[in-house]
Amino acid sequence: MPRIVAGSLLAYWLGEFANSYTLARMKLLTKGKHLWTRTVGSTIVGQAVDTVVVVSFIYYDQPMSIILNVIASGYIFKVVYEILATPLTYLIVDFLKDKEGIDTFDRGTNFSPFKS
């Protein structure tokens, strides 16, 4: 498997895990309130992991200044996008909660990706 594909898959997996874990933990901490803090906060964490890993794989042989510039610009773009998408997120989440009539909390959830 080529290095870029492997790095992208690893970055996606690690970033999504960090995002999901942070989102679930923040929901418990905020008692289900302040959706925007959860979505933006989990994006801050998840995209930091994703961006650092994928850029490190793709640009591993480039000067550190280029790597840091690509990480910073990609990360800032992703976080700003999440902030701008927050109103749409509220609409979708409110619609789904109303339609399904449930609001799930991950109390007692085993977040280990290695246990079933």
C-alpha cells in the first residue's frame, strides 16, 4: 500500500476517533447543552490529529517550514469551516432529534477501538 494512502487512512481513523471521543465526552460534561462547543471542540481535537498525521506522511521529505505551513493552513481552514457550518449542524441535529425522538448520551461507553 503506497505511503500516502496508508497515511491518509491512518490519519482519517485517528482523527475520527479523536473527534468522536471528544464529542461524546463533551456532551457528558455539558449535559447535552451547547452543541456548538461540542462540534467545534471536537473538530479542534480531531482535525489537529488528522492534519498532523496526513501532512506528515505526505510531506515527510520536505523542509519543516513547509510541513508546518501546510499543517497550519489546512487546520485553520477545517476549523473555520466547522464554525461556519454550525448553524446548518443545529438545523440537522434539531430535525433528527425531533424526527427520532431520542437524544443519546455515551454514559458507560467503552471507547477502546481495540475491544468489542
